[in-house]
Amino acid sequence: MNKNFIAFALFLILINYSLSAQTRARTEINIPDIMDYKTLKCDFHMHTVFSDGLVWPSIRPEEAWRQGLDAIALTDHIEYTPHKDDININFNRPYEIAKPAGDKLDIIVIKGSEITRGMPPGHCNAIFLTDASKLIQDDWRDAFKEAKKQDAFIFWNHPGWKSQQPDGISKWYEEHTWLLKNNMLNGIEVVNERDYYPEVFQWCLDKNLTILCNTDVHDPVQMFWEIHDHDFRPVTLVFAKEKTEASIKEALFAGRTAAYATNSLFGKEQFVRQIFNNSVSINKTDLVINGKRSVNIMFKNDSDIDYKLVSKNKFEELSFNDEITLYANKTVILSLRGTSNEKSDIQKFELLFEVQNIKINSEENLMVSFPLNITFVPVEKM
Ligand SMILES: [Zn+2]
Ligand SMILES: [Zn+2]
């Protein structure tokens, strides 16, 4: 082979390699908008080297962009700074460093801090702060008062964290009642990292507190999440009027959120029902069944969530599978079969399903129904 040709081929390979090495790609999280709101994907709890995290602040917006998020809050511990001999600790710096990186990528970066106290009241995040350094206070009550003075949104982190609650069960203390009464507790993490707290989900609904779902990530995200297929970082879905910091803040105070973690949704029925309805469509509702033969209906799922449906009603005239999974971004078939060769009429049905991975409170799953009009045509015996 010609030497020049080999050199040229090598040159092309190198060019290609360096181009692909530079490619930065974002994977969207496909969950539909609802009502008149945009469904923003957010993570309001993460750490950097400015407390006990292992990454530099500007890396967080890049990770968030690549993983399909819209907004993040950096929330380093105020009271725990193990890297202080190596890093000049300043609680406003993580935001100041991350914000320009976020702006370049259209990732909203929110200034926050983690008020890190023993239980009660435990750990709480204050976000939308103006000056995080003012949260350095001897008495935890003064730290919350300062956060409120800055008009922060304050939420309780990982209430069932085993280091503070060895049985993993969250407990509500007088101190939390005091915070709630004084308007210094606006939400709670229903999901933190890989833990889900059903009792906290119910508190949010009963006490009108906002549902949060965050990573609390300390490592580079991909050293902890997405290490195998379907291992997605948890996300707080925020139903915001616009993709702006002000709109996110308004939606958080108004309680318009849901939790999305491990292929499940946790939220108020009015919101999660809309997510399901805007994700799933059916190809037809008027069907003809000839005798005992079958007919197909197709469910199209335009979201990243595999919806797991279990049938909740039975009909003498129809037979079909009890369980069906509506796979993410796919269309699946449900086959309906007649049970009589003689039947001749038109009948309305309402197929009722429980969606096992959409929780509307600590005990119940979302129920959905699909109306069908079926014309039964008798078939002559052969
Ligand atoms: Zn914490
Ligand atoms: Zn934390």
C-alpha cells in the first residue's frame, strides 16, 4: 500500500477520533408537560468540594445538562466542611462558580445551603438564598430565621436517614411543628438518593407540604447513578409557568411538584393523572369482534416511564390479559377476545386499570380507565 495513502487514512481516523471525543450530548428526560405548565426536571440537593462533595461546582451544571435536567441547586453543608484545610470555604462560592457554567448550557443554577443539625430538626435545605454565609448561626432556630428573612424555600432532607433514625422510619417532632407554624418548612424530601419514605409522602399531602425528590449526590453523578441500565437519578418534577428561576420558586411554594424515581411517580392525583393522560394514547375506541375471535387495541406511550397496568374489572363478554406494561416510548398491543360465537349487539365497556408505579398517596395507586364501544358480530359454526 502507498505510504501516503496510509498516512492520509491515519489522519482521517485521528480527526474523527478527536471530533467524537469532543462531542457533548444531552439525553432528554421525556415526561410530558401538563395543564398550562412546563414539566421541569430538577435536583435541589447536591454537594461540592465546598462541603463533603467530591466535585468542583462547575461540573454540576454540565452533568445536569447531559442528563436532561432543567435546574439544580447546590446545597453544601454549612456546619460540615471536611475539605476546609484544602479549600478556602466560602458558602456563596459554589453558586458563583457554577452559575456561569449553567448559563452557557441553559441550566438554571439556584443558590442553596444545607442546614446540618442533629435530629430534631435534622438536615434542611434552604434554596433561593441571597447570602448563604449568614446561615452560620449557633442556634438552629436562628439559621432558619435567617433563611426565611432571605425569602428562601426551606425543606426537610432525608427524614428517615438511618444515621439519624436507625429504623429508617421518619418521625415528626415538636421542632417541625414549630418550623411549620412559623412558615419555615415548605416541603420535605419524599425521595432522597435511593430511599423512599411513604410516611413522608402522606405528611406532604396531609400538611400541604411540597414533595421533593433529590439525589443528594456527593460523587461525580456517574460514579453513583446510571451505572447500569435504567439506573436513573431521582428528579423533582416542577410544574412551572416558564423555565425561569422565578417560575420554579413560585411553583415550589404553590406545591406544584411530583417525585420521579426508579420508574415510579409519586404525587398529587391531579398532577400525576395528567402526566399519564398526556403520555398514553389509544389507537381506537370503536371495535368489532367477530364471535370468539380477537381484536387488537394499541397503547402508545410517549414518555420515558414504563407504566405497569393491572386490570381491575372483568367482563363475561370479553377476555384479555390481566397485566400489561406500557413500555416507555413504545406502542404495545392488548388483545381482546370475544367469548361467544352467537353474540350480536353493541355494548359499551370501561376497562379499568391500576397503574402500579404511580402513587397518589402512601397506600393507593392511580386508577385509569379506557372507554370502548364494541360491536359483536355472530360467527356461523363451520
Ligand atoms: Zn443531609
Ligand atoms: Zn446533603
